[in-house]
Amino acid sequence: MPVPAPIPVPPQRDVPAAETSPAAGHAADLTVLVIEDDPASGITGPELSAAAGTRVRIRTARNLTEAGRLLTDDVDCILLDLALPVPTAGTGTGSPFASGGGGDHRPEPAPHRAEELAVLTHVLRIAPLHAVLVLTARDDAELAAEAVRVGAQDYLFRGELDARVLSRAIRYAVERKRADIAQHQLTESGLRAQENARLERGLLPTPLLEGSDLSFAARYRPGRSRALLGGDFYDTVRTPDGTVHAMIGDVCGHGPDEAALGVELRIAWRALTLAGLCGDRLLSTLQQVLEHERQSEEVFATLCTVDIAPDGRRAGLCLAGHPAPLLARHGRPARLLPYEDGGPALGLLPHARWPRRQVELGGEWSLMMYTDGLIEGRVGAGSSQRLGQDGMVAMVNRRLEQGLAGEELLEAAVTEVRERHGGELTDDVAVLLLGRAPERIRRRGRSAPRPGPASTASVSASAQRPPL
């Protein structure tokens, strides 16, 4: 096969700024990397600059190894000679058909074109974010179409090449590549949003409280970096014996792995609770789930569980490295439940124990469970002081004195924490509120229709999935 003539693009040379500086209002400067093994005199940088209406800087590389050193982020477009020899194994550049990093899945050339496009395949692998123009002396429309299908932005024939054609092709290739990348990022963003929505539905389920007289409210506010989904999760279920079980937890870290682990722990908690496990047996089993499912041994999760007796007057409390709940009784200030008997976070100690503490709730009460994002917010913009549990108790008591309860209480508390912080909180915040009001129970009893033999009590109107 005859050796093709050199591509008429010159070696790099310094161009005086005054010679190529575009007029005000013209497009941004362009940097072009020419990969060609026999540079020859031809179209110059000033010629391309004049034709493009902007400064064009040219770099030249005689082989792919040299191109790899010159391929920097400021390169806008690559001009690639398809006649360039492909490096063999052991040259340090790798196989031209090796899989690229980042999960790149570009189409491979048709088998009968693989050898002719081997150098293009290699360059696309090492420069996935750069626009690529292929150059050849052969007028082969089929090869041109295959090169574009594989990933090149355009195909140029040497016989048609002049400064005007080349400058226009470079500008088109750069803009098309930018549009392709933007569309790809938009698609990925949409997929991430869908995945985050699915994970949130798993982290924040609809409570199973059918037949319970307890009220339920919850709030979840994502942290500042919305792209990094947190691992806060909660759940509430009522078992057949009338006991209401509630849980809130937090997997350390942010991201889809932590969120997925939170979903697994929540589902495992619900299944184990409905199966009759409680207290130390339940938490020990959850720790086994975490140890098997976590990505690293450094990952742990905090957890708070309560089980409220069918009469609603007593509860069992277990803490696994988690902040203690806040209890507000009728006519009394809210206070933190005892936390001295708590155990370590799940995943820290292999044979840990989590004692269950009995708590008297009384006849009318509200119990607030929360993740540490609520108490780690700062008390002023630029301040290093955290709100802390004492600050949270004082804040909730002020809101209770204003007559707030349920959804209004949670919304006011989360909003105040955010405002004190001076903007969006760094960490996610999850809060849930369970309550018992005898007067409300009596009103429901008087207004409820007498059930027939096959009817069941309706779910409390407040026991709905909380808004995000």
C-alpha cells in the first residue's frame, strides 16, 4: 500500500500575540493538538487564526506517547492522522482496544475497519473529553462514516484542506463535543435524581400505624450538597399485639452506598420487628446485617428504637450511639430521655450489647426522635458554636409555649435551626414525632361509626408519608 503524503499542518511555532490576537467580542482562543508523524509546511497558526476569527494555538506530536504528554485540559481539539502507526504492547501507552477508565463504553469499529481505525480508538480512549478530527489522504466516505460512528466529531480529506475549511471544522467539532458532553451530563443527572428518589422512598417510608391512636409526623431536609444523598432513615410500625415500634438511624457518610445501606437496615428493622424481635436481639441482628453489607469496616450506623406499650403509657428505649429522644408531657417542659445506659453504634464492637430501658410516658405526651444533623447546626452565621441538645431542648420548649404541636412544631423547629445556621445545613436532618392525646382519642371514639363484623379501624389522618 503506498505511503500517504504528510498531512499539511505545520509543526508548533511561537506566534506573536499581536499577530493573532482577535478583536474584541470574538470567540475564545483555541488550542489544537496535531498528532502526525511527519509534520510538514502547510497551514500555519496565523492562517487558522485569521480564518477562525480567534487565536489558534497549534501543538504537534509525532507519536501517541508524545501526544499523551501534550494532552492537557486546555486542548480543545485533536487533529489525528489515521495513517499513524499504533504502538505495540510494552510501549507504555497500552493496547488501543483496552477498556478506558470511568466506565467508557464506546462502540467498537466494524471488524473490517478495526485495523484502519485502531489509532482513533486508542486516542478516544485516552482523550474521552476532547473533540477529535481525523485526517487522511484517502477519499473514503464509508471509512469517514465509521470514524464518526466510533466517536470522532468529523473526518477531513487532505485534498480538501485549507485554512477556512479546517478552522470551520475545528470550531464545529469543539462545539459538537461540548454539546455531547452537556447532554451526557444532563442524562446522568436525571438518572441520579431518579435513583435518589428511589432511595429516599426506601429511607422515608409510609408508617404502618393502622389501628393505633397515636399521632405521627415527620420531616426530612437534605443537607447542603443535594447530590450527596445521606444515610438518615426512620420507620414506624404497629405489631398485632398493639405495640407501636419506632426507629430512627443514621449511616455515617454521604452518597448512594450509605443511602443504600440505610435502606437495607430500615427494611431489616421492619421485618425483624414484625417477626417479634425487640431490644438487644433486634440490634444484634441489625449489626450482623450491617457487617455483611457495608463497603468498609469503618462504616457504622447510629440507631434509636422505642417500643410503646398498647396502652400508650410506657415505652422501652434502646440507644446505639444515637442522641436520646425528647419527651414532652402535658403541662411539663420537654426533656431528654435518659441515655446513660445506651450502647455503641452498630458496627463498632463485634459483641456489643444494647440494654432496653423502661420509660414512663404518662397519659398525654409527645416524643421527638431526630438525627444529629438537627443539633450540629451552628447558632449563628460564622459562629463555631453548635446548637447541641441543650439548645434544641430550649428551642422546642419555646415552640411548645407558643402552642405548636405535630407538623407545625417540626416545621418550626427545622426552619429555626436552618435560619440560625445561616443557610442550608451541612448534614441531612430527619425528625419524627409521635404523640398521644386522650381528648383527641375520645373525640375520635365519639365520631367513629360502629364497626361491622368485617371492618377495621382507619389509619390516623396524620400517619402519612412526610413531604420531602
